[in-house]
Amino acid sequence: MSLDLVIAGGTLATAADVFRADVGVRDGRIVAIGEDLGAARERIDATGRYVLPGGIDSHVHLAQPSGEGIVMADGFESGTRSALFGGNTCILPFCLQQKGHSLREALQGYHALAEGNCYTDVSFHLIVSDPTQAVLGQELPALVEDGYTSFKVFMTYEDLRLNDAEILATMDTARRTGALVMVHCENEDAIRYLIGRHEAAGEIAPRAHASTRPIAVEREATHRALSLAEITEVPVVIVHVSNGAAMEEIARARSRGIKVVGETCPQYLMLTASDLDGMDWEGAKFVCSPPPRNAAEQEACWRGIETGVFDLFSSDHCPFRYDDPAGKLNPKGRTNFRHIPNGIPGVETRLPILFSEGVMKGRIDLQRFVALTSTNHARTYGLADKGSIAIGKDADIAIWDPRETRTIRHADLHDGADYSPYEGLAVTGWPTTVIVGGRVMVREGALTGAKGTGRYVARARSHLSAPRPAATVGA
């Protein structure tokens, strides 16, 4: 039987190897890897280019409730389109449970927003903000069985944070069901104390966002989250790590036998706290949590990428418009940094930044790039059919031109925000053709696929997790 598509002449890369071969696709799957694969309805010449697994961005916020008068810049249409042009074929946004509401109710609304609007495949994490007995005892176990196998808890943001007892109870549900817990590690009480000090001193400009969330706030919460994971005996993902001290906590936990996945993001490699000190209110563009640090912490994060402290490189795409009363220039009148919505856009630029700054500058090899941006995400979050170029996997493929140079300009990007925090950054290497499930969605930089091509994907449990009964505690 002839093939639907052959990608010929390219250099393939997986997390383990780099080699020359052709790829054959039929019915949305990779069915052949080799030479002289025979006839196909369509043939793409990838000579001189890299043929890589499509990126999986496992930390993305789309269409998420963000507070009164605040509107996120991206829904599923613009968010997945932007992800696609950045070489991604699957993203994992968060479905937020609002207090007093059920997770099922939140998921029904979130699926309705995604239905028919996606250019990439999607799968959902859950955010647990109200861990009632019914949620932990009934809803979450049932949802894990339905393929929602990861959920996130917050240690910061007053309307989202859980106390230690609630985190322990949520982790215990993860242990019993085999789910994976993601933790945003910042100590809210310490932040509120520092906010009070700053406000008393009249320090309310955007730069105060960084100084009210110092490294110690993240380090302490990381240590506490890992201690709670050790007590409950569950694997955890420590998300968006910004500094060396938090990395040391991860390394020490691993030495004690705790299963912990570390994640970092482009903002911790490319931005610093000084970016929040822009003229007038410009620093609001760079407000995210944890905040960017300094050059020394950037180098620490690079070491984490190079040495394996970090398993995942995600965008934490959380977009708001800047020049918009429902965004960074908010309706409270630009009077206090506390009113700036936390988050920055970056789903489209994640891969080009790491490719250019990492691969092209010799910090990491191509295999490590593939692991950090695709394979490890698939393994961590139970996407068994994704994350590698191998027979039987989904034909999710990005073809990269390693010689293409671009200067990042928001005018050339495809998200719903009105700025990029990486404006003016020169990069080398760009994904020029992107294939989702065997369909060519972007061809030589032009959109060719239809909205609605992307599908929702239920997930298996992580390779780190398995349902386990409560441990017996002896005297």
C-alpha cells in the first residue's frame, strides 16, 4: 500500500540519536523509516534540514479566568495557531477549577472553548483550587481514569493557593490514583509580608513585583513542596524554576530518592529583573511569577539544562495584552504592581530560543533539545503516541531550517497579545514546515492546515506514577 506522505533527505533526531533517513506516513502515523520508501501521495524534500518530533509544550495557559476586568489574550484558536508556527504539535493548557465549583463543570466549559478551534492537538491539566472531600474522593479519581492524569496546585495567589494540609490531601489522592502533581512553589505569606513593606515605603512600580518575590520565597516553597511529596510518597513536577537555590532543592530531593521532575522556561534564560524597571509602566510587560532573576541565575538555569536538573523546557505561555484596559495596563489605573496580571506570552518563541541559544551556541546537542522540548514531555505526562520519530507514533513532525535567521518581532508572531518579551532577539534556526497527525499544517512558513484539525488527547498515567495503596506505618 502506498504512503500518504514521505519526508525525504532530512537529518532525523530523537532524544537518543541523529541520523539520515526518510520518513513514511500513513493514516496519521509514522509507518516507515529508511531509504527508498516508495510511492507516496505527497513528498517533502527536507534536504539540508532537521526532521524533529513536533514540540510538546506542557505548560500553557489559554482562555483562563484571570480576575475581574482581566482578559487573557489567547483562546484556543490564536493560542494553538501561535504554538503551531513555533514548531509545536501538541500543547497542554490548564483547566482551572474555581472555588465553589466542580472540576467536571470546569472541564465541560473548557472543552466547549477548545472544540473545533485547535490547530494543534491538546490535552488538559487540572488546577485544583478547592479540594473538597467530594473533589478528592470522587471527582479526581474518576477524572484520572478518564485520562486527566495530572493536576496542579499553587502555593501562592490568595484565591488559588492551598495550605499544607490541603496539598497533602491532594497529593494523597494522586498517590492512590497514579496521577502526577505539578506545584507552583512560592510562599504566599512571605510575599504578602514583603508587599506590605514595599507599599509602606511607596515602592509600587512594576519592578517591585520582582523584589517582593525573591529567591528565598521560591526556595523555601520548593523545599516544602518536596518535603510534602516525600511524606506522601508521590512524584512531583516543580514548574518554572528560576534559580540555582531551587535547583539545589531538586537535586537534594533526588538524592533522597524522591521522584521529581524539574521544569524551566525561556524567561529565566533570557530576561532579568531589571527588565521590570522599564520607563513609565513598560516593566509590566515582563511581570510573571516567579519573576526573572539576574545574570548569575540565568547561568545557573543553563547549567540545569545542560546537566539534567531540568527535564522539561516549557513556555509558561500566559498572555495578556499590554496596551489594553483588560490587560497589563489594567482598569485599576496603573497605580500598583499588585494589579498587573502575572504572565507573559512565549509559546511561539520557546523552541527557536532554545534552538538558537542552546544548540547553535553549543550549550546542548540536538538530542538534548529533542528531549527537553518533546520526548520528556510525552513520557512525563503519559502521551504514549507522541514525542519521538518512531514507527507507530503519531506523525507529529517539525522540519527545521538550521540556517534561517530571524529577529523576533511581535508583528511576525501569531498570538493574541500585542507584544513579545523577546522583541529584537536575533535567533538562528526556525521550524519552517509543521505536520500534525500526518497533515501538513504549515508549509514553508505559510498556514495550510485548517482550524479544528487539532484534537483533544486523553492521556495515560505518567511513567513515574502508578496507583498505590496507603503505606503501612509501623512503630
